[in-house]
Amino acid sequence: MDNAPAHGYRKIHGEVKVNERLYFYFLPPYTVAKLNPVEKVFRFFRAKVTHNEYFADISHLIEAARNFFRYLYVCRSRVASLIHAEV
């Protein structure tokens, strides 16, 4: 996690174990996108879904986001290569 104010975890630093397979690691402030690959996905999301778009109501935005994530699932190997991860 990137310590953004919206995450609300100001008093927690380091690692938080959620279960056997899931850990949260808190990155230092102003970490480059190389250490925080989800920022690349957010940037791609904004460019493909919300940039220069008007949504009449929240349901249209939600549907656009769902379509985007369906697309990501279909192209998951390409997305993994984009963020340097494995599928």
C-alpha cells in the first residue's frame, strides 16, 4: 500500500499479515511506480475509462469500470507483462 491518505493507515508501518497468503506492505512516501505497479494499472484505467468521459450517473461509471476489468481479465498475460508480474 502506498500510504495515500485515503487508505487511512497512518499509524501502521512495515508489513501487515492478513492471512497465510496475503500481506500488506506499506511503501515509503513518494515511491516511484516501479515499486508500486498498481499505479500503472490506475493510470491505464484512467486513460481508457474515465479520461475525457462524462457519466450521467454512477451506474454508467460502474458499468464502464466492470467492462474495463473484464477486458483486463481476458488480457491478463499482457497486463502481467505491463506490471512485471506473473499470471
